[in-house]
Amino acid sequence: MKKITLRQRQILILLAEGMTSKEIAALIDVSERTIRSEIAALMPLLGAQSHFFLALRAFHEGFLPAKAGYCANEKMKFNGGNVAMLIWRQKLQALIALRP
């Protein structure tokens, strides 16, 4: 298993829940630039080209808890302006449901 920091794992979980870099930064009280830097460091480590595949690889590597992929931020569920994020979240939930 690859080694990641506790902060990187936390970011992966929040990313899998559909949060943006800006929302993650506000939640864990760091700059958005720090979050983007951590995500950029995680992408080659997990062999991902996008946020979706980063979350997917994190899932396959065992970095996400069984409940990851649901939205902890309830207001995002009803944000009609972010249809792509909703579809992304539903795909990840379906993959997690298949996990043994």
C-alpha cells in the first residue's frame, strides 16, 4: 500500500464526498492553494489524471472509508448548478456499493 499523510487522506475523503478545493480549504482551515498542492502531489502517487480518478484510485487503494462518496455537505446535494459533480458522486457511490 502506498503511504500518504493524514491530511492527504482527509483531503481524499472530502474530495470523494464531492467537495471542491475551496470548500475543503475552508473546512480544514488551510489555503485553497495548499489543497491544490496536496491534490497535485497525490495525482502521480495514485496514478490519477483527474479528481474523479484520484477518488477512484484512493478507493481501490483502501484510503477511503466504506461510507465515502456521500456528500457530508448537505447543501451541495441540492446545488442544481453542479450537475457534473452530482453525476460524479453517484458514480463513485455505485462503485463503493460494489466493494466487498
